[in-house]
Amino acid sequence: MKPTTRLEFLRHLGTSLITLGLAPQLFAETSPIPSLPTIPAAPSPASGSFISHGLSDGMKIAVTFDDGPNPRITPQILNELEKRKIHSTFFLIGRNVKAHPELAKAMVEQGHEVANHTFTHPTLSKLADAAVADELRRGQDTLVAATGVTPTLFRPPYGAFRRAQAPLAVAEKLDILMWSVDPRDWARPGVEKIQGTIKAETKPGAIVLLHELHTQTLDALPGLLDDLQTRGFQLVTISELLGRKV
């Protein structure tokens, strides 16, 4: 059946182009990881863009950690980063920060960047706007109370965040951060698999996703950090990767 309205025509056109491999999913409203946006090169208010890659005109990359702080895992991650003078961005769950504020504070004291990963780690794409706003606000408040720092970055759990929900992040002055390299360390695929995926997929401007959950990540971390530095990559925070922090 032929499209009968302009909107139907555009959707039909977009679907056809996607099928032919000639266009991104322009109409995938619920797609959890959107196509790469234009990255601002200087500080600016949150735009509502989904950012999954940084500037690629140098050797900077960001290795990031989700789901902390974890009293069993976090101190060892911080130790490995400190040994190599590396600064990272930690996307923290508010209730974990509330339980272990000293670990969030230690991250800031060591020069790391702390960011919002909601308060309870729900699937935000399934929640009403009021519930999403509450998760973001409670996450912000908990991090400010623990560290004195107001986060400017937010990563939705599971990458599940609809484009229509972006204004809720903007209201909290939060940029929406995704990733470009995912070794799925949360699934415990094995140390060699974690290291191999990161080694194969990391390019200038990459945002690497890791988690403060399992010992496999800890076991993989020294080797992968050493490999990245040996290859000439400069490991920085997200804000530094986006040119927003000197």
C-alpha cells in the first residue's frame, strides 16, 4: 500500500534507505544507541544529543566505569589507574554512592570525573517521565552530597533511553553519554575476550565501557591499560575527551 501522508512517506523513505544500507535509523525513536552525533568542542549547556564518541583528531580516548562504587572492586580499579596516572569517568549509581560515599569522594580526590547513572539503575525507557526525572534528580543530589561536585554527564542504564526523554536530562543540565567500545565485561566473557575486544575496537576518540562489578574486569585492567598506553593512546576523562576540560 502506498503512503498516504507526508509523514508516512518519510517513514517509508527512511525504511527503504535503511534496508539498502544508505541511511541510519532516522526514525528509530526507541533505539538505545543512536548514530554518532556532532560533538561540541567546548563547554556548553546540555544539548540532548546522544554522545558515543569523542574528538578523533588526536590520540585521546576515555575508559569509563559503570555501576559503582563497589567496595570490593572500586579500590583496586583506583589503584591501577593511580599507578599509571590515568584519569577516568565513573558513572555511579546513587544508592551505591549513598552506601559508600567515601569511595565516590576518593574518586574526585584522585582527579577522576564522577557522573550520574541514576539512583536505582532502572530501565528508563520503560518509565514515565516523572519517574525518570526523579531517578536523575536523586542521582544528582546523592553525588553532590558525597563529593561536592555537580555531575554534568549522565549514562542511562543498559543504554535504554528514548530520544523523547532527552529533555529530562537537559533539564538537569546533563549530557547523555553512550559508548563506542563494549567488551561486555558485565557478562564475564573471560579476561582475554575483554582485552581482545578493547584492543581491536579502540580508535582515537573512543569511549570504552567497563563495569565495577566482577573480578574479570580487574584481572583484565592492568594488561589493557598498559596496551593502550603503549600504543600511544592518552587516557582521559569524558570532559577532556570532548575538549571541555583543560
